Amino acid sequence: MKINEKQIKLLESLYASRRAYHGELHDHSASGGTSDGMRTLEHWRGAMEAYKMDFAAILDHKQIRHMYSPIWSDGLFIGGTEPGTVIVDANAEVNKMHYNMIFENAEPLMELLDEFPEFEFTGGPEGHFEYPTFTRERFGDLIDAVVKHGGFFVHPHPKQLMKSNDPLQYCFRDGMGIEVVYESLNDDRTKANYALWCDLLALGKKVYATAGCDKHECCQDTALTTIYAEEKKNASYIKRLREGDFVCGPVGIKMCIGDTRMGGSCSFDGQKLIVGIADFHRSVYIPEHKYRLDIISDAGIVKSFKFNCDKPTYAVFNTKNTAKFYRVEIVDLNKNYRIAIGNPIWNKER
């Protein structure tokens, strides 16, 4: 079905006053104390400029001092931390996991740590905290508190630590992130995490695909996230992360059904899915390559379009109300693997 100008204008109006920002959503710095990153924030700042990266979430362990560095800058560095835990009542062969709590700045994280005495947070910018164990119920309380304090919660490298034959053991709340792309787009660990995310979608979970490099070394551009945000500010980024209106990968994807964007829910009855592809990060912008847009529902790929990356591409598709969700992916046909994963729009009637 050929897209028309009115449909393009509708899509663009839903993303008005926003532009694409590319960045890292999970890594670590050398900030002293209990941090285990190999490079300082000074390195990160310079390397991000060289890689044309707009932001990086620095999630150092057991402390928050990185967010009080003199060079910490809102919109350049996103705050948070990555603790570890054991889910004591998990139905899992291996019940340990990590989790990312991402915030606009340090204050809401400090408040959250104070609310949960099991962290034994010593308080203040130089304070440290422990890694408590949780039941699934108590861990759900923690995720709820992250959301209450304006943050975003992610289960990182899920298949690399926890081991369970039950996909639901990896998921604790709708609206959380599942780190699909891990270290690089075509890594075997990425493939395992992608399969888990697809299983969760098939089971009706409304969880978002995220990416993270987590190398603890030099800044990399191999596992980027793309966010269409109003401005280069953490509040703008996190707003879209919490909505699910972002891309796991280094390509800009705009998508709507009616006036509902990625991450939302609406009725599909009589509606059209409209997609716009643009803003390739330089790491995947290869004009001589061919690319494919796949439109995917719970039934699998329902439509594909081939395109070039040197200009914006738009597509439209008639939805079916029998579908549980629609989402899109971008495949580099020369490399023969996906380079970007858009988050779903769910059918509120299914």
C-alpha cells in the first residue's frame, strides 16, 4: 500500500519538536571507590564526541559518586547504578541477576536507596550500598519504587546470568526493559536475549527491548540506543524510555497507529500502521548497502520493504484487529543481520 502525504504528516506531527539522539544505555566508568570501569568520565566525554554519541548512561556499582563528578553534565551522562541480586524464590537453575536503575540525576536514586533498608546505604554523595537478595514480590516493590521516583528499570544481559526454562522468570513488571542487544548487534548473546524478548511478547508481556555495551572499558558505538527527544536533557530521554518510544539500535524509527506511538496501546480496528525510518548513526550508515524494513506482529513478519539509507523512508500497513501487537525491525541485507529493533504498539483489545 502506497503511503500518502497526509499519512506522513500525521506521523511527523506526533514527533514534532523532537530529534534523534544516539547513545549508550549501559556502561561503567573509573570513578574511584567501588567502580570497576577502566576509563574515566574524561575519556568518555572525548570518545563520545569522536563516535558522534549524544549520551551515555554510566551505572557504576555500589555507589553514586560518579554523578557528582565535576565534569558530569546533564544530557551527556545519564545517571543510575547496576546492582546485583539473587531472587530467592525464582523458578530458575541459576537465580542471580543484575538490574539497572536509570535516573535523571542522583537525588531520586538516593531517596530510593534510603527507602529500602536492605541496601544499607550509608548516605550522601560518597555513600555506598550493599547488594541485597529479594523475593519476586519484594523485587516488584523495588521496580515500582524506581518508577515512582521517575526512573527506568532494565534487566540487563538477562540470559547471561539467570538460567531458567521459564521466560516469565526474567520479567517482573510490564514497562520494564529487557536488554536485548548486548555488546554488539550480532553477538550470540544478543541472539539469546532477543529470543527471550520474543518469548515474553508472545506470552503477553509489555516489555521494551533495550541495548547496552557494558564493556567496562573504552567507550564503544556497537550497542547504541536511539531516542527521539525534545532536547538534550536527561528528563527528555527518560520520558521516552518510560513510554517505550525509543529504538534498540542505532537507527531512528518513528511509528504510530492512529495517534499512538511506540510503547503504547490502542485499538487496531480500521487503523493503519505508519512507519518512518531515518537518522542512521554513522556506525551503520553505509550508502552502498541495502536495507529491509520488517513489519512484525505476533504472527511473525507480515510485510517487508527494501530501502536505501541515504534518505528518509516511509511505509504504511493496514492493521488487523486480530494482531496482539505490531513492531518493526531494520535489517542490513549486506551483513544479513538486524541493526535496529523498534518497540511494539500493543492492541488494547487483545
